[in-house]
Amino acid sequence: MTASPRVVIIGAGIVGTNLADELSSRGWNNITVVEQGPLELAGGSTSHAPGLVFQNNGSKTMTEFATYTVNKLLSLTKDGQSCFNQVGGLELATTPERLADLKRKMGVMTSWGVESRIIDADECEKIYPLLNTGKLTGGREVLGGLLIPTDGLALAARAVQLLIERTRERGVNYLGYTTVTGIAREGGKVTGVETSTGVVPADIVVSCAGFWGRELGKMVGLEVPLLPLAHQYVVTTPLPELEGVNELPKGASKPILRYQDKDLYYREWGDSIGIGSYAHRPMPVDMSALPEVPADEMSDHRMPSRLDFTLEDFLPAWEDTRDLLPALRNADIQDGFNGIFSFTPDGGPLIGEHPDLTGFFVAEAVWVTHSSGVAKAVAELLVEGRSRTDLHGTELTRFEKVQTSDSYVSETSQQNFVEIYDVLHPLQPRKSPRDLRVSPFNVRQKELGAFFLESAGWERPHWFEANRPLLEELPEEWRAPEREEWANMFHSPISAAEAWKTRTAVGLYDMTPLKRLQVVGPGAEALLHRLSTGNITKKPGAVTYCLLLEHDGGIRSDVTVARLEQEKFQLGVNSNVDFDYLRVEARKQSEADPAQWAHVTDITGSTCCIGLWGPLAREVIGKLSSDDLSNDGLRYFRTKEISVGGIPVSAWRLSYVGELGWELYTTAEYGLKLWDLLFEAGQEFGIVAGGRGAFNSMRLEKGYRLWGTDMTSEHHPYESGLGFSIAKDKTGFVGAESLAERKEQPATRVLRCLTVDYGTSVVLGKEPVYVGGEAVGYVTSAAYGFTVHKPIAYAWLPASVGIGDAVEIEYFGKRVAATVSAEPLVDPGMERIRG
Ligand code: FAD
Ligand code: THG
């Protein structure tokens, strides 16, 4: 047997034990799990988790994690009993908004391949006889529900014990009562963990420490952006109605239940009911004040993750519960506690390697629901170098530095706790903190009445009220029909006017939030050559659109690479994950060969960018610059340094909206002046400031993909319609070998452009697509195409569905007719953009 790397897993909760299992089942044979508590009841969140598993999630990745957990725990059996009780899951609606949202969620579940159905109030009662189907206080009533038959209850504590048992048989070593006190390292790599009983050597350390994750991170200078919060859980006294129904003391036979309109969830617990509440104030936990329980005194009722029950916080939830489940009016609270778990700024888990300490991994802020799936992904990451499930929404490094600060993590995580069961529109921005990152044009944008949404901390205008008068002049063929309710939220008809002006005159777009990196050094070319699919070895002045791939050919990101000087490149990338990837790869390259050093810097905040686009863009800039910006003076996908009204600007001839013009970069201090000069010079040409609403519509018309939404690491370039971005005859880059194989295989699925047949239905994204009555794919991005006068939706579909075929998109439970269209819808001949 070949020896695998030495792995130490910190924490024997549901995540750590699942990881030991996933690694050992892949043949890794040198694994130690270190747990501060007793292994029989470690005392973390898992030790008291009621184990509800709702697979429903807006994220495909999270649903995949949950479904994997369900199936794995179902198959984890002993003495004829599995670790999953598949009682089904029921989400109730007591408002029309919630019912509509459940229909939307049903669509998402279909998209992700999980069966679900909407049921009416009568069926809800039939399935869950304890429900009050009369009037609830406030006049509401149960209107229906979303039933997911494969949901249910994870027997988490039992699963942990069975996983320990089975992995021990495979040779995994468990050290209970052993606290990790530090991480040993040398030369930027982990070498072991320091514990209360000595050092355990390791090549790889995975912190699965749950809500202790931030403390573990501090040992290695890593800000782990999670917040420990307390959450109330109660078990009632027995109900006569349930007597004898469930054999086991903590058994259940009825579906797990969510009453989201009141932030509550329920499960049967023998002949009692277990109640979980998010209806209370957020209760951040002071880690220095955890209950000190000597390990040998740990019990169901005494453990570090269990704080005293604060009855006053539960009283409103108790009222609402007795309203919904009248049988509980005769019951009391038998047991209650404030249990501790982790929340994060965006609600997602934290998975990945410490960018500055090789071999230190994190798998934290993970629910029982997703635990086996996350463990599988981490095991794949370690064993194969890459998870088969797309991890971009769960990457440890997805946050900007400012988003990992104590104050940001605390505020946003608490807000997530409060909003966890709210009906949230996909575009709904956080309320606070806002104005965290603003571009130099922000003051002008505010003067123009910008409506801002937030992304990665940036304020981004979606439209400008100042453009409203243009609606009076808007030609008939640019007018968009009225939208349905959800599609109309965070949307303004003004976007039509901004698109119209951009396509017929000229628009000014704030591109500052697009992350920019500078790569310098004698090894810069080699680095980018190795990591990208593009031919970036061209002479200075060239800009290349290309991809960063995983080893297996999955798309890690799509980027633009401008060669500014021989040893100086600037990149437009998608997120902080790209920055950390390039930064780490540059460091490794420099270490391997100091002569080939390369340095990667994030220059986003110190610079800014304006997109000046439209058929009259050249007229506008011509008034301010004597540089040759003619077609030959600066060709498509070329860059040069120019002067605009005396301001040094780097002009890149490209456009994500598909119009003639440039991305104009300058350093932050000149930004406002540049904006003012362009806006002033553009007045006679009808210039408008344009927002993301118009921008997104135009980029879809042009067929430009948005990484993370249209394609992810799950997809390879050919099926994504991005085969053109792989340089001809280029070899030796990351992913090249698997691409060469894939190129030979016919694609089974393809990213397609759909147009909706009836103009009023603008879908949102993630809706299932039906062909011949069967759900076969799902929508990625969608927008109304103002130029083409139709709603557009990009969707993943089987390759057998061809251009011209009729399909249906399910939107809030209704089927909308659409047609697979040839793309791009606008300017396929590139006359406008090259004009
Ligand atoms: P844990 O179980 O906390 O394991 C981490 C382990 O690391 C602990 O055992 C700890 O002792 C150990 N550790 C920490 N620091 C060190 C150190 N320095 N040295 C050695 N060991 C260390 N999730 C669901 O999916 N469904 C639910 O219905 C559900 N209900 C919940 C109800 C309540 C009241 C609470 C509080 C949580 C609930 N959760 C639920 C969340 C769920 O319990 C957790 O997300 C999950 O158990 C986390 O598992 P874990 O393995 O990451 O963490
Ligand atoms: N601008 C810059 N960098 C970026 C983006 C951007 N990086 C991230 C993201 N956006 C990348 N996405 C795209 C998508 C399409 C194009 C540019 C960036 C694009 N595509 C041409 C096309 O498909 O016709 C490429 C043509 C070619 O390769 O010659 O322009 O917005 N700076």
C-alpha cells in the first residue's frame, strides 16, 4: 500500500467524521482526527443538532451537497436502521407572496433535479393533521405548501458514531480529549498540529472545527469569516395526539415542517414536537464565555455549544407555534436551549485552502444538511486536486479582505440570521453596511439619481432617475412591455432608455467594480501562459480574452489579459478567488525558480474604469483627445496609453455591451475629472450614464457569458460556447490535456440562447426548461433584450435540442413558451463593435 499524505482533521463533528470517511474510502491511509471533547459526544453543534435536512436551496451546489448527504446517510446503516429518516419536508405558505415564492422554489428544485410539488391546504392538513387550517391570528391561513418527499431527518450524532466506527476499521486514528493549540509550519507549509498532548505531524491539516473556526484560523493568521450565533431549540412535553405514533424516543414519521412566515421549523420528537426558532434577536456568542464543561462531565444537557435557554426570547415563537399547531396549547416546554452554530456574510459554507499556508484547509460553517456533500468535495479537492461540484460560491477566498473583518462578519452574519426565512428577491441587496466601496464617480451617480445595488461591497448603479425624461422620447420599438411582479422588482423601465441611447448614441458605464490585477516580473508571461487558454505572448498593446481552467478542463474563470509592457500585464478578473489563485501560483513559481518571479497585485481600488460605448463614442472622445483612436489607430482588442483632456488613460478597445468604444482606465484620483470631461463632451451627442440593468440586457443580446452564472467550473469551454477562446495550437497550459480529449467527444449539453415568445414574461434565472413536457435543463441568466424586443434567457440544454426548437420555461408554476435561437442576437457580424 502506498502511503498517502499525512492528514490531520480538527474536529470530530459531522463534517470532520464525514471527511475521514470520504478520504479513507478513497484509499488515503494516514489520517488522524483530533477532537477536544470526548468522541462519544464531542460537544459541538452536531451533538445537539435536531437534524432537519431541507434540500431546497437557490444554489445548485448546496442542493447537490444536501442530496448527497441524504443518500449517504440513508446508506449508512447499523442493526437495520439507517442514519436518515426520510419523512419528507413541507414548507408552508400563509401569505400569497410566500405561496408564489414556493412555486418559484419548486422550479429551482426541478432545475437541480430534486422532485417536489406544490400542495393545497387540504393536502397539507392530510399530511400534517396537527396543522391549524382555520384562521390564524392576524387573519392569515395556510394557503398551501411545497412538499419535497426526499427531505427528512439526519440522525447526526448516530452518523458520527457509525462513521467513527467504520473509519477506525480503515485505520483512521482518533484522538479524543485532545485540544489543538497551534499549527506547526515551516517554509509556508503546515507540518503538524500542536495539541494539549504533543505535536501530531501532518502534510495536510483540515480544520472542521465548526463555530470554533475563527479561533483556529487565528492560529495561522487567517480571518475565517464566520460568526458563532445562538439559536433556540425547544422540545415540548408529550402530546396525546402523538402517543404511540413514533416508536423511537426521538423518532418521527411526519414530514419536517417549515413555517417561514414566522421564522419557525418543526419536527416530531417521539411523542413530542421539536421547535426551532429564528424568530428571536440575533445572539452573537462571546467565545471566551462558552460553558466550561469538563470533558468527562459532557452530557446532552451540558456541553460547550449549549447555552442557557432564554425563555423571553422564545415567547413570541411559542405563541405562533400554538397558533399553527393548536394541539400544543395543552403542552409545555419540556426542554429548551440556545444552541451555537456558525453564520457567514453570505450564508454559504467556507471551503478551501489558506492562500498563504500550503496544506491548511478549512471546511466550516457547514450544516448537517450539507455535511457529507462538503466532505466529499473536500476529499476530491485533496485527492484529485479538484472538487467535482462547483465550489465558487463556497470558496474560503471568495470574500474581499474588508469582508472578513470582525465588524463586517458580525453585522452581515446577524442580518443573514434575521432574514434566513424571508422571501428574498435574487437581486435584493443587503441594507448594511452600504457605501463600503464607492467608485470616484459615486457623487455624480448620486446626483443623477442612481439606484444602487451592492456587490462585493461595491455600490453599482442599476439605472439613473435622471434618464427618466428620455422615456417620453423613447421610440415605440424600444418600449418594453410591463413586467410581472417579481421581474419588475429592482428594475426600472428607464433601463430601456439607457440601452436605446447606448445602442444609438453613446453611454457611460462605471466599470470600476470589475476586479483588476497587475502581474509584473520576468516570470509574468510564463505564469499567464501556463494558467490561461489564451495566446498572451503577443507584443505589448494586445488584449486577450481567455479562460483560466481547472486541470480537468472546467472553467475556473474568464478573464481579459492586456500586455501593457514586456513584463507588465493587467487583468480583468471575476472575483477575489481569481486573485488568490494567481497570487499563490505566482508565489509557487517564484519559489521554484527565483529568476522567474512574478508578482500579482490587486489594483482595483487604486484605479477606476469607465466604459464609453456607442456609435458616437468616437465623436465624444475626439473632443478631448488628440490621440489616434481611429479603427487603425487602436484596433479591436488592443490597448494603448492616451491622454483624455490631459488625464493619463489606458484605453482598451473592447466592450461587454457589444458597441464601439473603450474601457478607459485611470488612477483613482483622476476618475471624477475624467467622468466630468466625458459627460460634458458627450452632451451634444446625447450621452447617458447607463446602469447595470441596460448593461446586462445588452451583454446577453451580444451573447457574452457571465462567469459564475452562465458557466462555472462544472462546465468546459466547448459546451459553454467558448471554444474560440482557446488559442489555436496552444499546449501545456493548465487543463490543456483534458481539453484535447474533450474536444474529440461530442458535447452532451450546450449553453443555449432562448428567446421568450410572448414579450411580457421576463424570467429571472434558475428556472427549469421543458422539452416535450420533460424538464431537461435550466436557465442561467435572463433579461429583456431591448434591442431585439424580446425577453432573453440563456439555458443549459441537452445537445439534442437544436436552434429553432420550441421549449417551455417554468416560471412561478406557469409554462412560458420560448424558442432556441441562433446567437448572438445582436451584431453577429461584429460590424458595430469593430465599426
Ligand atoms: P461541530 O459539530 O461543532 O464540530 C466541530 C468540532 O470541533 C467540535 O466537536 C469541537 O469540539 C471540535 N474542536 C473545536 N476546536 C477544537 C480544537 N481547538 N481542538 C480540537 N477540537 C476542536 N443543521 C442542519 O442541517 N439541520 C438542522 O436542523 C440543524 N439544527 C440546528 C439546531 C441548533 C439549535 C443548532 C445550534 C444548530 C443546528 N444545525 C442544524 C446546524 C448544525 O448543527 C451544524 O451546522 C453542524 O453540526 C456543524 O457541524 P461541524 O462538524 O462543522 O461542527
Ligand atoms: N472587461 C474586462 N475584463 C473582464 C470583463 C470585462 N473580465 C471579466 C469578464 N468581464 C470577462 N468577460 C468577458 C466576456 C466577453 C468579452 C470580454 C470579457 C468579449 N468577448 C469577445 C467576443 O466574444 O466576441 C472576445 C473576442 C475576442 O476574443 O477577440 O469582449 O468586461 N476588461
